[in-house]
Amino acid sequence: MPKNNYSNLDLWKRFLPYFKKYKGLVFLDLFCAGLTTLNELAFPIILRKLTDTATTNAQLLTMSFILRISSLYIILKLIDIVAYYFMNNVGHVTGAKIETDMRMDIFSHLQQMSTSFYNKNKVGKLMSRITHDLFDVTEFAHHCPEEFFIGGIKLLVSFIILVRINLPLTLLLFLIIPVMIFAMSKKNRAVRATMANQRTHIGELNSSIEDSLLGMNVVKSFTNENYEIEKFQVDNNAFLDIKKGMYKNLSVFHAISRSFDALMYIVIILFGGIFMMKGSLDPKDLVVFVLYANVLTATIRRIVEFSEQFHRGMSGIEKFVEVMDTGIEIFDDEDAIDLKNVKGQVDLDKVSFRYNEDEDYVLKDLSLSVKPGENVAIVGPSGAGKTTIINLIPRFYDIDSGAIKIDGTDVRKIKLNSLRGNIGIVQQDVYLFNDTILENIRYGKPDASDEEIIRAAKLAGADEFIDQMPQGYQTPVGERGVRLSGGQKQRISIARVFLKNPPILILDEATSALDNRSEKLVQSSLDQLSNGRTTITIAHRLSTILNADKIIVLTEDGIQEEGNHQELMQNKGLYYKLYTQGQSSFDEESFDKLMEK
């Protein structure tokens, strides 16, 4: 993800569009905030009127006058209470809606990111961007417009009123404010930097926790609990050090604000006393001056207190923008088309590909043709590019040169949804969602009926064990399908593909991790699934490729041999040598040893 140095102005420009959708609510919130602010500013004026009447014209200080002025304040206070309620309710709801919209946008953006993006970024860190980093945005979106709006009104109205009371003292007081803002803004940068560092590290911490908990069986099998605890302690203490630095910067920040706070009162006491001594300031006006000074200091203190929330909100927005600014590598071409009446012809024409620019090519000028309905198996040593080929066909990665075509159309000219919608993939490592068996199969076709799902399960041979489950199709599979065996998970994944019913099928070592009994059950389902479909199989076990229409022997130097089992045996090449060694499977070690000879 890009590590740009975003200024506050840059972040504001990216954040403000989210307010436009709710501008009516924002205006209502600010209107209510204005009412509460004016109510607060009215109190010193009412008090001044009362004291002025008592000291200059005592005969007017009647019960009727006191009741009128009290009634006015009661009305203002009732307006304040209602406005404050709506300000809090509407403001927080608006902030929550903006946070929801941002979370939707970032999640949608992540759905479009390529496989290479997820290879480079930890899931725990991405989860933190979607959840934790946006939590503070609700409070930020609510309070930020309010605090600036309220602060602006208080400063302006207070200045106007105080200027009319005593111009020199007002100017002395307000000269402190810009100096205070300048001093605090310099410290703001350090606060924001430590908060950004904290958010980055908590993403790393989440990723580390997730990695350890998901791999708990491996941890326990190697009795590495203490090792994991020690490793976590290092990360946890590093996070503590970051928070210490953050709180130190915040403490300095608040100390600066309190220093200027004290300075304002010193100015009022010192110069207010001098002006009273000279007769240019009435004692009753000094009281009003002190009350408005309290309003000013309370306003600045509130903004200071809000600054921590401001930094957290801006830091959350910055993390959001970083993800949103990460370019989408795999996307639809402007003139991309939908595939129609797919026959299943797959062609690789002089394809070259490498994962990174500073690495060697995994595939170099590779050409391969698979006819409609043909069953092709690819075997070869590790690093030859077998899995790379099947990742390139559905455009999980884009090739560097050459072309991959479906029915004669370059995959880069086909809409991604259409391309991948016509390809079914069964992998060795099956991922099941933490849901029921029914919903996991339905994932192959989200709008499928229950009857269609049951039919697909029967075709995959999965109904046999599903019917024996306590809750049948409604049985929860647990996280990553932990409650099911490897063979059961694999048959559910096959049922998904049956439900999807694609014309092109990719099998990526779909049975290599299964025991013999499970392999036979799954292989029977795979044979039925591949019937009539263009099928590309990555496999090591002989039993899965003997009946293939074509077997491709792939090495780091490209395709060494191709043909069916009988043809390759007659050629007496690499395939023949492996087969005659009595290997039950074309494992990587066997290939590697043979390549060394």
C-alpha cells in the first residue's frame, strides 16, 4: 500500500464528499449546535443586565423584572436542552452513517484487489483498516464540524461583546490565542505521527494474533506455546512503548494548553486590575469579562480535548485513504465482453510471467492448447509453474507477454465476472466459511434453491455424509470447516462447482492431501464433475491422470513432453522413467532427483 505523506488538507478533501450525502443532517446538527452556543453566550449578558440594573437603577429591580428575566433564561434553557438532544442524537447517527459508508467502500475496494495484493499484505492488518481504524471516524465525523462551528461562534461573538466593554483588554486576551494555536499545532505533528504508528502496529499485532490462533494445532503439536507467548510478549511490549510515546506527546500537548490557559487569567487579573484602577473598566464589566474569558478558555480547552479525538480520526482517515489509493491491478478493459455459448477451448500462446520484476520468469514463451471437453493433466517438479498456469487462466494474475484465450478471445478482453463465472476451481486447500453446509454449497450459486443445492450435493457424493449429520444440511461447519474431515470438505467444494456448472474446470491437486479411502470417494465425484467439461488437472498421483486425454510434463525449461499415458510410455522419456521407477505418485522429490541426473 502507498505510504504517502498526506497533509490534513489532503485528508479533508478525501473525507468531505462523505458529508454531502448527509448535508441535511449535518446542517440540522450545526443549527442545534448554534442554538446551544448562543444560549451559553446569552448567560453573561443576562447576568450583566441584572447586576447593571441593581447597581445603577435599583428601583427598577422589581419582582416583575426578575421574573421576566428568569423566564427568558428558562425559555433559552429549554431550547438548549432540546437542541442539545438533537445535536447528540443526529450528530452521532450521521457519524455512524459516514463510518458505515466508508467501511462499505473500503471493503468493496478490497474485493477488487488482485491475488498479489493479498500476498503482500497481512489479513490482520487489513481487518484493522476495515474495523478498528474506522471506529473513531464516527466521533470525528460528528464532533469535528460541531467543535469548529461552536468554537468559531464563541470566539466571534465573545470578541464582539468584549470589544464593546474594553478594547485594550480584549486585544491583549485575543493576541494570546494565535500564539497558543501556533505552539500547539507544532506539537500536533508529533502526536499524529505516534498515533499513526500505533495504528500500524496494532494491525501487525492483530495479524500476529490471528496467525497464532489459526495455527493453534501446529503450535500444540510442536509444543511451542511458550515460544508463541514470548513472541507475542515482544510485540505487545513494542506496542506499549509506542503508546508511552503517544501519551508523552499528548501530555506535552495538554501542558501547553494549560499554560496558555493560565496566561489568559493572568492577563485578566493584571491588566483588568490596572484598567479598574484607572477607571476605564467598571467592576461589573470585569465580572462579565471574566465570564466570557471562562467561555473562551472552556472553548479552547474543549478544542484541546477534542484534539486527541481529531488526531485519531485523521489517522483513521489516513489509513482508509492509503487502502483506497492502492491501485487495482486486475480490472475490466473498457471494451471487455461477456462470454457466451462457451465451448471451453483454452489456449496459451507464448505466455511469459514472473511474480516480481526483480525475479526470474516462472513461465517463458509457454504455449499450450486444450480442446473443448478435453481432460489435460499437468505434472512436473516444484517451481516449474504448474500452479502459476491455473492462476493465470482466470486472471488471478496478469501475464507479462503473450496471450491466454478462451474460445479464441483474449482473457484480458473478457469481463472478469464472465471469465471467472465460466471457470470452476477445486483446490487442495478447501476454504469453507463459518456457516452451514447448505450455505457453503450455495456459495457456488447464491440464488440457488435448496433443491438445486441438494441435487449438487448428491452429484458430488456429499449427501451420503450430510444425511448422517445431526442437523443435516443445516449443520454448522465451524471456522474453516474444522468440524468436517478433509474428504468431506473436498466433496462440499465439488458440490459448489456442480452448482456453479461451469464449462471449464480446474483441479489443483484436489486429492493429494486425502487418505486412500477419501481419495477414491472424491476422485469418483471429480470424474463425474469433469465429464463433458474442459478439465485442467494439476496432480501427482498416477491414479488421477492415467485416463487423461493429454498429459503435459512441465519443467523449468518449459514443456518437455505431452501426450496420453500410452504415448508417453512409448516415447520412453521423463514420464516413462518416473513411471517405470515404480512411483505411485509424481511427487516433487521424485522429479527433483530425476532432474539432477
